[in-house]
Amino acid sequence: MGHQKIDKKGLFITFEGGEGAGKSTQIVKLREALENLGFDVVQTREPGGCPEAEQIRDLILGSAQHHFDPLSETLLLYAARYEHVKKKIQPALDAGKIVLCDRFADSTLVYQGYAGGLSLSLLEKLYTLVIGDLKPDLTFVLDLPIEVSAERTQSRGLPQDRFESKDIDFHRRLRKGFLELAQQHPERMVVIDASRTIEEIFQQILKLFLTKLS
Ligand code: TMP
């Protein structure tokens, strides 16, 4: 497979949203569908996505007892992001591939900014300094009422990482942050109602992707 050509250099698609919105399910479904159509697809995630950045992910998400200050956390996230962009995302885009990334810098704006209290302009400066001109071509924001996302993260029965165990007000700020960002960037961000069935959500995502391509 991998014969379909994209007329511009690659396509960078990100999936964003609060906890339990079903990003991971949708990203796998889109990757499989695009591979079946003959596209070269790279599926990846943040924090992480390459060995160096995965090591940093373990540092950030690993310990329930030791919490970094939001600024240190952000600097770690950006160190991970720099490795990930340089070693995986940019080379894949340069080779004309479609990159599907589970979370990217919008998550930092929302988790460390809107919800964590860091200044949004500082986070934007950091983005420009570390990442430069690269921006996602399309960002799906999977949106859920907070009661549903809280319920879903609890019912998974998995040990919650330190972000998921924060309180309901935190979930509320996350949702507000993503919705505000989406309003500010309508050229690339689309809000998806994630309270529907997996298949309904997927059909909308696929359609939006194909429209972007044409
Ligand atoms: P995940 O559960 O989608 O794999 O994401 C891991 C956690 O990391 C999630 O709770 C969100 C958090 N996170 C941030 O706080 N800032 C970021 O920039 C990113 C990429 C993730």
C-alpha cells in the first residue's frame, strides 16, 4: 500500500479533547481507513511518540506523588515535543505522509494554560521558539459533557494517571479551553460531538478529512 499521493507536503492531523472522549479509538479507525485507501500514515501521540519523548512522558505522567510545577511540566512537554517533531513528525511530513497525532500543542494550551493557570501568551511564545511555523492542518476536538467524561474515565477501571484524577472543576476548565481555542481557530479546528456512537463520530471525521484533502 502507500501509493496515494498528496499534492502538498504531507498532512498533519491532530486529535484533541478532554479525558475519555474516545480519541484513541477514532485515531486507530482513521489510520486503518486511510491505509485501506492506500495512504502512507504515521500514527503517533503526545507526550511521547519517539523513544526520547516517551522517556519524558514517563517522567511527567509517571508519579502520583511528585508533581511538577506547571512551568517545569511545560518545559518538559516542549522538550518532548521538540524531539518528536524533529525526529518523527517533520520527516514523515517531508516524505509526503499523513501524520495522525493523539494530542499536540493545543493540549498544552488547555491543560497547562486554561486549566493549569500558565499564561497563554507565554505558551504561544514557547511554541514559536521551539516549534516555529509547523501547525496542524486539521484538528479534531472531541467534545463531551463533563459528567460523561468523568464517568467514562472512572468506569475504565484503570489506575488513573495524575491528570485524570483531578476534580470536576478541572474537567470543566479543560472543556471550556478546547471550545474557546476551537472558536479562535476555525480554519483548522473542528468540534466533534463525542457523545454519539463510535461509528457516527468516525463517519463525520472521515468526511471532514476527505473534504480537507480535496
Ligand atoms: P492521554 O491520556 O491522551 O494519553 O494524555 C496524557 C495526559 O497528558 C492527559 O491527561 C493530558 C496530558 N497532557 C498535558 O497535560 N499537556 C500536553 O501538552 C499533553 C500533550 C498532554
